[in-house]
Amino acid sequence: MSGKRSRLCAVLLVGSIGVVALNACARVLQQPVEQPSGGVGRELWQAPRDLESRDLFHGPGGAALRPPAAVYTFVAEKTTGTNPGYDVRDARGRLWSVKLADKAQSEVTTSRILWAIGFYQPPTYYVERWQMSRTPARQQPPGRFRLESPSQEVVDEWSWYDNPFIGSREFAALITVNLLLTNWDLKTSNNKVYIVTAENGVRARRYVVRDLGASLGKARQPRFLTWFPFMRHKQGSKNTLEDFEAHGFVRAIDGHRVEFDYRGLDKALANSVTAADLRWTCALLSRLSERQWLDAFRAGGYTVDQRTRYVRTIREKIADARQLAGGSSGLTRTDPRVSRD
């Protein structure tokens, strides 16, 4: 009898997993009742009129907010996520969220690129040498420092699959840039709604994608793992130059449809981007100079060789995508250099 019960339990368990997996794979974007208005769109993106002159080394916080290489006071230890970290205060009393390990570099650089083309980002910096008062060793590994300011308050989370921006070109551009930079960790807990208070007291709502460290590697996983949502952390690599160089961007374009070199849990997001969206996004990215691209990677603490290789690869991917998307509609075009495994 116990054997039959065991088999029954196994069948029920497999069935339950299958139902959960099917539900996850069947996720669709919940289209708003109306197309996003200009006011709502500004909560996600604002046209970067100074794009060509933006400082991608210091980012949205500028040089004035840059945390010094100094001793920080321990406040709390990070208890969520997969990477170690701390909350600390500097000598001026400013509170910083610090993330350690390999995602620190890629998060800072990816944040810089999103901010450069108009998406809101909190001030973040890569600090290579710093100390903390709590530990005897004092010297700490390099980390991502994100300023936690009273004027930028997190009030909620938002979903990629249910938000006011679905159907807008700005939202499609946000998806496209994350695919370009191979950010595969597209989960709700990484998306925050901020209330930003300006110096004149005016408060504004801002939708932000944070925790961008699962990028600059590859966004691909064995096909069978896409059936198991709890395997999200196995979707690819992060901060791995060789993987990024080998990973494609756009495989083909057929009419309005774009086929990205993406295999993961969020295929519905990738499939929502049109050829027109892709052209618009690539045009924005192409306005960045080589120096700005290099500064974004310098901000992440990459070596000169790493910066050069990353930037060369990104600019080639953008150029290839623009060429594919530039022809007349209705024709199928494919990048022959992208593998179709």
C-alpha cells in the first residue's frame, strides 16, 4: 500500500509542477484598456535631450554624490537575493545599499546605459576599495553602492506583464535594451516604483528597473528548464565577457516581427517588440559616442581590454540590428552569423 501511495504522490507532484510550469510559460502581457498617455509615459522614460553630452562615468548622481574610498559604518546585512551585501553609512550620514560579488560591475554599467537613453535610475557607483567598521579585516571586496535617499522613496513594485506602459514604444525600448545587454532576471521584485521629491517640493512617480546585475553574459538556458519557473536563476550567465561576445542579439526580422537570440522564461516580452520599436531603440543607442560607451564600462571597474571588447561587441550588435530592421516590410531577413541552436 505504501508503494502505491508513493507512486500516487509522485504522479500528483509531477502534475502539480506541470500545471505551474504551463501557467508560467503561458504568461501574456496584460494590455492596458487605453494606450499609454504622454504623462504616464514620462513616469517610465523622459527624452534625453542632452544624450550626446551625458556623463556615463558618474551617471545620474554626478561626481558630487560619488561615494569615497573610505571607512563606512555598518548598519545592516543584506538578507535577500543571491549576492552578499550591506547597508552602510558614510561620514556624511548618507545611507548606501552595497552589493558585493560579480553582479556589482554589470549592474553599474547596465544602469548607466539605461539612464543614458532616458530611463530613470537611482545613483549607483562601483567602489573598488572601501572599508567597513564592523569587521576586523575592515577591507572589503569591490561593491555596487546605491544611494538610499529620502528624496527617492520606494513605494511599490511593478510587473513586466501588467503595467500602464505595455504597447508603448518606450516600454518596448526598455525590453530591447535589456535583451541587448542580456539581462535575464526580469522579475517583479527587481522593478520598483519611486516617489521622487524635487528641491521645490514637487513629487513625481517613477518606474525603475533595478538590480540589473544578471547582464553582460548570456541569456540562454536548456529548453527543459523553461518549464520550471523556480529555475529562473539558471537562465544564463552574468558579467562574463566571452559569453556576451558569443551571444547574439537579433536573429531575424519578418515583416513587423523581431526574432531575438533569446531563450528563457520571458519569451512573451521579447515577442512583443516590433521592427519599428527596434529601429527606434537602436537609433537612440547609436547617438552615444564611443567615449560614452567606454565611460559606462569604466564606471563598472572593467579593465581597458574588457571595456574595448564589450563596447565593440555592443556597437556591432546595434549596427547589425539596424541593418536587419532597415529594409522594406514583408521581407524575411536573417543575420547569418547568429547560431540557431
